[in-house]
Amino acid sequence: MKKWEKNRKYIDKGDWHLHTNHVEGENTILEMCEQAEKNGLQSVAFTEHVRKNIDYDFNAIVKDVEEARKRFPNLKILIGCEAKILLGGDIDVNDNVLKLCDIVIASFHGFPPEKSEQINSLKTALKNPDVDIWGHPATLFRNFELSNEEMENVIKLCIDNKVLIENTLRSSYPTPSDFLKLVQKLGAETITSSDAHSIYEIRKID
């Protein structure tokens, strides 16, 4: 079982991709939680960018989340991280951070020079049992055009490995409509999230 499956009931009611002032966001964890409740959310996940050798204290995030859980008992608050997919498919995160995470997002930030290298790196990452969510897939399409067969192959890998495909609300990462249609056709599970860096970007639920 993947870690995210323990919180399956919150998939449609949460925002599982948030950044705070611990790394590159504008607001505190408490401020983000307060806004999340105002926006009708039942769950949030704090997913700061990580590296194998991070230059900040991840335990400080854990401490703030624990405090937020006391302050917002009706909000399911998850500890997560966003790890870069490296050339070859490894994800840029250390084991100590992984042990603390309820969910792990794997995303491209920077691109292998060849399409085949990027696709193969993605395929390897999707098979990693620690990966719960494929973050902002649009980064795959920025430099390369994928055939239907290539898209189907990676979508089926997500299905086989129980990896959620992120449909991000962030305008800088627009998910191609033809890809989303194929995701729906093949029956892959998706998650809608904001990749918010401030309280003004957090997902709203009517």
C-alpha cells in the first residue's frame, strides 16, 4: 500500500501540494491552515522542495505541523516533500526525510537533454515505492512532444504503481488537455492541487 492510500478519502477534499516560508513560500504553516479551512478544505499537505543534502531543518517543519494539528483539529494535515527526479530516475531526497513524510511528490525541475532520457528517468521514478504523486506533469511536455503511445506508457505505469497524477491549478504548469483526456480514458487516479506558495493560491472547494 502506498502512503497516500491511507488518506484516500481526502483526495477530492484537500490540497496536497503547498509551500511555506520554511523554504520558498510566503506564509507560515499556521497561516496556510487557517486559509485552507476558509477555503473549505478538509486536508492539506506541506511539501517543501528537498534535496539529498538540504540546507534547512526539515524537523522544524515537522514541529510546526504538529503544532498546527493541535490548532486545527478538523483539518487533516500531512507532512510531505517535493523531490526532484534526477537523470536515471532516482529522486533527490534522503532517507531521514522520507521517514518523516506522509506523502512524496516526484517532479521534474530541469530537463535531461534527450526525450528518451527524460521518459526513462520518469519511468524509473514512477516505479519507486516511495513516490506517491507525479507532480505537475506539464514539465514533461515543455521541451518534448510525446506520442499517444508514449503518454499511454507512463500513464499505465502510474496505474500499475498506484501513483497519483497531479492536475495542478498553477498557471505556470498547465496540463495538456489531450494528456488529461488520456488519463481519464485509461482510468488513472488524479489529484487536484495548487502548488501554492501563498495563502492566495490555495485551492478552494465550493
